[in-house]
Amino acid sequence: LTPILLADHDTFGLYHEALGPQVDIILYYARDLATTAGKEVSKIINSFKASVQESDPDWRKCFRDIILLGANLSAAEDQYHSRMAEVTWNLGPNMQFYRMLDYMASHHTADVMYYMEGDSIPLRPYWLDQIVNDMNARRPFSVLGGRYDGHNWDKYSPSSDILTPALRYHLNGNAVYNASHSLLVEATRLFKETPDWNSQKHSSFDVFISEMVFKEPGMSAGNMENPPYDYKRTAKISNHATTLTLPQDVRACEAVVHGAVYLRNWPAEDCKRVEGDITWYPKSEVEASEDTSMTLVVSDFADMSIHTFMNSLKEAGAFLRDEVTESSCPSGNALPFQRMVVLTQDEDTAEDYRNDTSLNITGMDIDFVARDWSLGSAWWDICSSVTEITTPWFMQVTSYFKVEENFKLPVDVDVDGKLVPAVPRLSYDSEFCTRECRSSVLNARYVLPTFNWHYEQQYSVYNTDTRSEYCSTQVGDTSINKDGEDPSPDGYFAYVQKKDEGESGGGVCQEKADPARCHSQLVKAACSRNESTDLIGQDVRSKCRVTCGTCPEESFDAPIDFTLREDAPTYAWWE
């Protein structure tokens, strides 16, 4: 159900002394209310209306009525998915929106609506008053809404052809619309009069309206708010669509946040990252404790890069401390690391580092140790016993890593209270997964044949106990690790995925899970039947590819267009 707030444009206000509340809420159902599911929705809403009319709660002082409306989409029309090459990928939301505009023009006295999508969260009391006051101050307008406020587009320059101006500067669909404005009247006309509209591919409605504006020769972001388009941005409605969002990413001026994926900061001991009242935030705060303590493991190569790394770490700590009052950070260490272990080339270098006071960091214990080269390459720093990780968690980087000034390390908590680090990854099938990226994924498939993700070393957070299991039962077991692969972030996360799925057949192959019958012991035994002559074995291996470990690997010889790498995603946590 999409909630929509309606009122007349000329008299839009929340309350009239003589007439009472002036705003209706329409709960907008995508399908037909006459269907069995629609009748159930109607029953729930009507029951709610009856109960609140009897008790007359506070919300009745703000809203005149609750109206249930169906868009009457068929199952074929009510589609929204990620296969963007298909006509139907955004068909459902598009038809529902345009039918609402048409409904307002032909059936409703109101001509202004706040199309408040269901993944919106009001931030504070009187949030709607703030939007209404801004709307009245900004009229005339066709659309009054927020642009994309997340950080996923930061790396794209204004001259990049990846984002067209219409997309970069479009107002998100979660916005206030004046259905009587000529821009929206024309958009509705095109929807109604275009033959076979729903069999053609269209931009999402919010982007399409922006495209209508940018068809004007010489149009720019600076003049799209001018007549005749009156296409205006407001700071009161923030659009964080599908962006990983932390409390400090939400500005104080915002009244409603739309589309964010909410996480929390990994806690720093005795140092809060955010001050003030954020009781609206949908994720509970993660309190610092022994269970959240973390070590930073740094792989160093005795080439002086450790000094640059340490300086960036100190600058980040100072920046984070300056964001809060001194009383909120008595320890002086605003970073989430309580301890650091630096593994370097040899004992002489480690001793030099111990005597170098410029490498000290306030509030953090630092150990400098010599790498155990007998194990192999520096990748073995993950598994080396000399690392002596005593905290439940650790993050590993190299001394070439630059700690960003506004350092962020997000974490979620699952329903069982278990910490779930948010770690950036890239699909093996992505056009941005380079030859090295694919090689790393393939090398980790000895742990889990269906593993399909690449995890960069930086920002990867490891559970210390799970790391120990991975190193001993996977890397160190030659019956499993037959080719002697080095430890790697991909290998570790393949093991995590293997544990989550269980030994008996979770996972997918080419986006398909095995049929349920594949998990029986009889079928599992058939996986190993003669490859060349046994038809039953061949059939089982083709249909139970996860269970049998026969998911095909793509060849390095397959053509890959690497020309797009300049626009490849970065490995910042929010990508």
C-alpha cells in the first residue's frame, strides 16, 4: 500500500479552524480491491477506521479521512524487478502512478498529493507541517521533491555519460505533485493516449518527468525550477534510495528520509559517533563491549609506507573526535579499533618501528611483529599465529591503504543479536570484475564450488574464531586445498557462506538453486557415478549442480569489455 496525502492546492494546510483537518490519506493498493486479497485489505482498513472513529485519537486532528483505493493492475501489469532489459521491469509502479494522476484529474477535488512511498520514515514530530510550509513557500511547482542524496554516484563526474543530466538531477518519485500543472497533465496524456503503452519500455515515472524537462534545448539543473516547468527541489524530503546509510548521513534539515538501507556504526570504546536525539532511527544502537572489540591488522613491507598509513589513521581519528563533544569521547580514540598489529618484513624492522614514537596513536595499543615467511606469502598474515589476535573481530589492510578522514565501518545486527559486518563485494559476473578479480574467486571455489563474489581486502571484517576455523579446516587441509591456495578474503568469505548454507546443499548455480530431491543421500551418491557412460550420473550432475559441485566455471578466454573500468565501482563500504 502506497500512502498518499491529498489536499486542495489553493488551500493546502493541515488544519482549518472551522472545517477541521484538511488532509486525506489514500492507501493505494496496486491490484483490484474486489479480489480475495483486496477484500482482506479492505477488511483490515475498515476495522481500523471503525476503531479510531470511536476513540478519536490524536491523528484525527491531522487527517480528515482514510480512503482505500485500488489501481486495478492485473498480475501481468503489477511487476517490478531488476531485469531492466525487459519491458515489464518497472511496469507496475509506472502504471500505478499515472493512474493516480488520472484519478485526481477526473474523480477528486484535490490537485496536490504527497506521493509518500512505503519505505519513507518521518524523522521528527510535525514532519508534515515542515513539508507543507516549504510547499507553500515554493509554489508554483509541478513536482517538489528530493534528488538522490546518497553517495553511490559520487565517483561519476558531471561530464560522465554514465549518468544523463535527466537522471542525475531527477526528483525521486517520493515527492509532492501538483496534478493540475501542465507538465503532469502532459505526462498523463502521453500515458493514456500512447497506443499499447504497457507493451513498450519506459523510463521510471520520476525519471521520465525529468526527461520531459530536459528535452528543452539548453536546459540545465540551474533553470529547471523556473517556469514553465517549476520542477523544484526541497531539502525536507531526502532520497537515499538503496544506499547504505548511517545516522550521521541524515541532515538536520530533513523531515522525511526515503529508501535508505539503515545500518549502525561499528562502536568505538568510550566514544560515541553521533550525538543528539535519533530515536527515530530504525536500527538500535550497537553498544561497545567485549563482543564488539576489534583489532586492526596491517601488512607492512618495510618501504616507509607505514608512516603515510599511520598519519592517515591519526587524521581520521582527529576528524571523528571533532564531530562530537569531548565528553562523548573521553578515551580520545574515536576509531573502532582497540588494538593494532603490524606485521612487517623482519625483526629488525619491527624493532625500529617500536622505537619510532611518531607511530604511536592515542588510546590504541600497537604491536609490531616480524612476519613468519615460512608459511608463504604475506597473504598468510590472515592465518599467522604471530598475529596474536585476542579480540573477537579484526580488519586487515596493507600499509598502502589510506584511511579516509570521514572513516565509516558499518554493521548490522540480525534477529538473534549477532553482529553482521557490511562488507563490499563485487560479483564474478560483473563487467567490472577484472582478470585478477575472477582469478581470486575461482581460487576460492575449492572451499565452495558455487562461490561467486569477490571481496577486496580493505574494509573486510573477519570474525576471529571463524578465521581460525577457515585456516585450519580449509587452507591447512591438503585433502581440501589440493592446489595449495594461499589464504584470501574470498576464501574466508566462501567459508562463511559455506557455513551459513550448511554442508548439505545450500547456494545457487547461475542464479538457480538445486531441486529439493538433490539433497537426498541416494541422489548425492549418484553424483559420482561414471562420468562418461552412466546416464543417471550425467543427469544428476546436470540438474544438481550445487550438490554435485558441477556448477560450470567461466573461461578466462570469454570476451570481457575492460574499457569500462574507469567507471568501475570503488571499494568504499557504501558501494
